[in-house]
Amino acid sequence: MSEPPGATVTLPETSTADEPSKPLTAQRVLPLRRPGRWIATAVVLVLVAQFVHGLVTNPFFQWDRWNYWILRPTILDGLLITLEVTAYSAVLGLVGGIMLALGRLSKNPVLRAVSWTYVWALRSVPLIVVLIFLYNFSALYETLSVGIPFGPAFFSFDESRLGTDMVVAVIGLSLNEAAYAAEVVRGGILSVDQGQHEAAAALGLPKSYQFRRIVFPQALRSIVPNYVNQLIGLIKGTSLVFYVSLLDLFGSAQTMGATYPGDIVPLLLVVTAWYLILTSVVSVIQFYVERHYARGATRGLPTTPLQTFRTGLSDLRDRIRREAAV
């Protein structure tokens, strides 16, 4: 007989007092099977194995000649020039970028307009055009002078003597790097919470002190990873100084390739290996710098590669023990 809607149905109580208690057995929770992941992993491993096998066994790469060229004095001299140009340009570019970023954030309309125009122009012109233009700068201005604007000059000097290949390369790369660094620094400063500025102003701190001790250290958390990307691009961009007659790493390899045309591929592989080493070193430095500035911003510091490796080994060991115990 059916109950009317809304009626309460009382179920009979069942007693379990006379029934023996059943022991609880541990049940293993099986992970969700993901066959697609395993298939993708197998395909990737096969492709990687084929690539490595072809790279090692293909005689066209001439790995014996690679071993001959990798530490030759000519290549190492070019590597040293690459490091020098990169170091000078990185420092000058960062200093110029900070000044341009402060100009763009200034309340002075003239500074804002000039800084914006510089960034717009240098980011629009290819780097190779800037280098070639500076290399031929002496054709436009044979002498440079310092004195009163539109008045007499105190002293002058020959631009061709001052503008050596190294100077042209460093100035060209620094001018180009400053335009990009300015946007990186400006974005980092704008990422700092406005409350930090208001709190510093409420304490009556000078503007310069606010920037140096409060704003800029917090902005570095955003500036460092972005500027390191620029630095890696700068390392690779030094290969263009070959076109202004400066024999850097790439230029040295190109010169040797013209002398030994049969070794072009091994020389290109040598250049590739050295650029990989340089960018890898910069990436490692980037990790530890980011880890330093992450203190106080995250609950825990990012683990180092060695700590990650140890944790992985420990997890694998525990998993094997659990598998053996079942």
C-alpha cells in the first residue's frame, strides 16, 4: 500500500548485536590508469633515441674534427671577446635601462617623451642596422667636439680613432639592450604594490631611499627572470659583431670555415656547444638569484636541482618498498 506524499516512513530497526564483528581489511587504492601518457612517453623516448643515434653515428658531423676545434686558441680567443662584449653591454645596457625606466615613470613630460621615443626607436630598428650605422659613423662625423652648445668647442677628437671595433660593438649592443631593459625594469617597478609606496611615503622617507631600499628590491623578483632572458638574447646577439669586423666566437668560426671549407659543420657545432654552455651557466645563476629574492615572498624556497634529485630518489625508494610489501 503506497504512502501519501509527504508521509514519514519508519524503517524497522535491525540489530547487529548477535552478529560477529567483521575484521577490517586494508584495501589498496589503485591509481588511475593513464595509457595515453605512457604511449606519449614511449613515442618521445623513441624519437629522442633516434635523434641521439643519428647525431652520434652520422659521419657528416665529423666529431673528430669537432674535438680538434673545440679548444683551439683561435676559438678560445673569439670566446673571450664574446664574454667581454657581453659583460660590458649587459652592465651598460642595464644602467641605461634603469635610467630610461625612471624617465618613463617621471612626472616630467620632457623626460617621459624622450625616454619613450628612445625605446620606440631602438626597439623598431634591427640590431644589425644599428651596428652597421655606428661602424660607418665616422663618414657622417669625422670629428667630435665638446664645448658650449652652438658656441666654441673646448676640445675635439678624431672619431675614427676612438671608434674601434670593440667600442662600436659594445656601444651598439648597449644602446639596443638599454631599450629592452627599460621596459623590463619599468614592468618590475610597476609590479610593486602601491601600498608599499604609500607606506614608505607615510614614514617620511626620501624618494631616493624609497626606491633603493623598498621598491627596487621588491621589483627585482620580477626583473631578474625577464632580464636574464634578455641577457641570454644578448649572448646570442654578439654573433652579429662579426659584421663590424670584430672576431668573436662566431666570427672566428666563420673565418676558420673560410680557410677550411671541409670543417664548416664541425665549426658550427663548436659554436653551438659554446653558446649552450654560456646560456646554461647564465640559467643556473638566474635560478639561484631568483631563489635569493624569493625569501619572504613564498612559504618555501624553490628546491635546488640536487635537492630535487634526492627527493626523487627517496620517493622512488619508498615506492619500491611499498610495492614489495604488498
